[in-house]
Amino acid sequence: MKLSYEERDGVVILKPKGKILGGPDATLLKDQLQSFIDQGKTRVVIDLAAVDYMNSTGLGILISTLTTLRKANGELKLANVTEKIQSLLTITKLVTVFDDYETVEEAVSAFPQ
Amino acid sequence: MSLKPGRELRSFPSVPDTVADVDSFLDQRLRDAGFPDELMADVAVSVSEVVNNAVIHGNGANPEKHVDVEVEIAPDRISIAIQDEGAGFDPDTLPDPVAQENLLREVGRGLFIVRAYMDEVHFQMVDGRGLRITLVKIVSDGQPG
């Protein structure tokens, strides 16, 4: 997995690429998200367009990020959720937990100004 | 369609990189056998769940302990057996990960996902060795296509 990010209108947009299956990749993603939170950057979009697939470790990181951000009065939004990941969210009933948007622009705009 | 039959066993240490190494091994082996792309994610995710559990819970992330992965390919199905050196667990006593009170738990979904993605999941304690979990995915009726 590769990881890149950008900031737009006070929102961090994180772009993982590849597979999120656990091991060092998952640690990298978790550490990067924690680093944003430590810096007080609590409005985060994860762009999943380039994620081939993820497992329960990836879902655990999304949940951990969501709950940590909410405690810090922030929010996590998902963008470009692929069909495969959407199916995983449906099977695990996590569709009810996450806010997801068709594009990064829509996800960024959804944060209060 | 029909897969090219074969069997291969590999042993991996209980280290963090093993999940990616098993994924690469399996990806190559299944592609060589003609396994369909559209089913690859189901298998890769399921195997990663079982391998993560074997490394972390079964073997306690002890690099001296190994996870054996055996891939068996028949014309109409693949079977992947993952064996650790642990004491095993009762899969029927795990909390329901889709119960409302468990939805925000960070862990506990792996086996649930495996059961959703694979056609068969078998558990076997191997005397003096550890827990062996076998995952089966059926691809077709085995007729040449």
C-alpha cells in the first residue's frame, strides 16, 4: 500500500493506494491518521478510489479514526468508495456508521464552513 | 471454465510482513491456475483474515513459530489451508460483529467476513501442532469452458 495526502479548505484528504490487509501497511495508515489528530487536524476525508480491497484490519482503522475524530469534535468522511468496499461495508453493517460521498469534492463540501 | 490443478505448501514466520508475503504467494499461484479476477478479492481478504489471526493470536507474533499455507487447486475449486501452532478457539463463541452494540468495535469481524466471502470454512485442531482452518471457493461446475 502507498499513502499520500493533501489539504484543501482545512480538510485533510488521505489517499491510500493498493491493498489494506494488515501488517506494516495498516500500521502506516493508522500512524498517519493519528499524526493528523495530534496536530489538531480533525476534518478528514479518506479517498478510497485507489484501494483495491481491504479486510477487517482496514475497517478497524476506519472505525478507530472515526471515533477518535468525533471525540475531538472532528469528523471522518469517505469518498470514492469502490463497489468491493461498499459490499464489505454492507455485509458488516458499517454502511450505517460512515458518511460516504461519490467524490472528494462532495465530501470536502459536506464539512461545515 | 476449468482451473489448472496443483498443490503447494509454504511455511511463513509469524512476523508482520507475512500477511503481504502470503498475499503475493497466493496471488501468483491462483493467477497461474487461471483463477478468475472477480473472485480474487474475496479469497485474498479471507486468507489475510485467517493469516493475521494465526500470526497474532495463534502464534502470539512469535517469529519462531510458523504459519503453514497449503493451496490445493482442483478444476472447479480452490482450497487453502492455514495452520498455526496455537491452542485454537471455539468459533461459535465469538461475539456477533453486526449486533448494534458491537458495530463500533475495532476488532472481531475477521471470521464473519471470511464466512461471507468463502463457500466453505472448516476448523480442525491437529494433535500436537495447532489449529488448521481450511477455506474453499468454488469457481464453476468443473466443465471445460
